[in-house]
Amino acid sequence: MPGVTDRVVVVTGAGGGLGREYALLLAREGALVVVNDLGGARDGSGAGSAMADGVVSEIRAAGGTAVANYDNIANEEGAQALIKTAIDEFGAVHGVINNAGILRDGAFHKMSVADWESVQRVHLFGGFHVTRAAWPYFREQRHGRVVVATSTSGIYGNFGQANYGAAKLGLVGLVNTLAIEGRKYNILANAVAPIAATRMTEDMAPAEVLAALPPAQVAPVVGYLVSDECADSGTVLVVGGGNVHRVAQFASKGVNFTVPPSIDEVAASWDQITDLSGAELGKNPVG
């Protein structure tokens, strides 16, 4: 079973928490890992090499292969440099795990433009930049694996996280299209919404709840998604506390109007329009 043996996988935000677990597991399974981490605080401020270096040291001490990278993936230049590290060190890139993220939480009416934009740049723009930098290599070798970290805050919403939720659901939209465009090149793209105790979530739930959500429980699912055996694409999974389940959009049977309806006619049909009994897995009606 090839799995990830000798595959070159880039993991962003791999200096701690979930990213560290992904990197450690992949290295144990024989992957060549690029451990990217800017080394900043939870809100994105600051930088340093210690976090990425620490994970690389752990991997090497266990007999694995890894190299550190400290580039800022929120901009095109940093993402290009990250993928260049993979090419220069290992001669290829086979998978990218877009895990890097920051938090700038706040109620929507108090949210600054700067806090909105900074979160978009790291999560959504970062996912785009890193994947875009790797995409030509994926197409040329007719093999690639993309995993993005989405969130239940994007799928379902969460108070105080309009910026984060918008970015995270944006990544699902990105994956949906990458799955279509990558299909004939054996490029698969999937999303994982992790539920785990990390420094990103340390103040979001009671200690006893977090104790049941170790990041190590998420890593095997991510590892499978970058493996040679994975065949799914465009799938969104929620993973945490030992539970793994798929989430998807469904479409109601709805109502067909033969002529443009009045507002009153829409109102009269509203219960039928929104009734999800008998709903089916949604698909793009113009795609």
C-alpha cells in the first residue's frame, strides 16, 4: 500500500496544534514533509523559526524526513517560495495541506476592516496562493492532493467569527471548483473541518470538553486524503473526538413557477419552497 510513502507534502501552519500532528503522522508514514510556519501568535502578529524547527527536529529524531519553511503564505511571493522549498529540497510536490490560520474574533458590528482582511488573507488567500503555486506541478505529473481546513464556523456559523466563517466557507467553494478542474489530471481536493483542542480553541470550550478532542484524532483522516489510495474529491468532512462525518448541501424539491410570481405568491409557497423533506444532494443546475 503506497499511502504517502516518498510523497512530498507541504503542511502550512505546521508548527503546532493540528498542523504539527499532520506533519508528524505523514513523516511516520514515509512522506517527505515541508513544515511551514510563520511562528506568529494566534492573532497573526509576530514571527519566528522556533515552532517549525521544533517539529522538524521531532520528525528527524524519529527517523523521518522534513525541512522547515517560515514563509508567509498570505501573499503570493511567500507561497511561491514555500513550494520552491519543496522542489529544491525534494525535487517534487505531491500534496498541500492548507492548515495555517489566525483568529481575529469580534462581533460583526465591532469588526474592523483590518481584522476582516487579515483573516481572509491568511485562510482564503493563503489557501489560494499555496495551491496555485503547486498546481502546475500537479498538472504536469498528473497527480496532486489538496486538503483545506474549513470549519464548522463557516458551515454553520458562530457568534463573533464573521471573518473566520466567511474565509472558511470560501475554502469549500475553492475546493468544489478544484475538484472539477483537477479531475482529469488526478488532482483531488477535499476539505476537513477539525474539532480539536489547540491554541486556536483553548478558550472556546471547557477544559473537560477540550480534553476529549486531541488533534491526533484528526490527523489520520487528513493523511488518508493526501494518500495515493484516496479517490474522493470535493468532499467536506467534520472530524473530531473520534467522530468522522461528511457534510453536504441538499436541495429541496422546491416550486416551479411558469411565470414570474408576485411577492404574495412567493409568500404563499414559502413553506413548500423551504421544505427539505425528500431533499436530494444538491448540484449546480448550470454546471
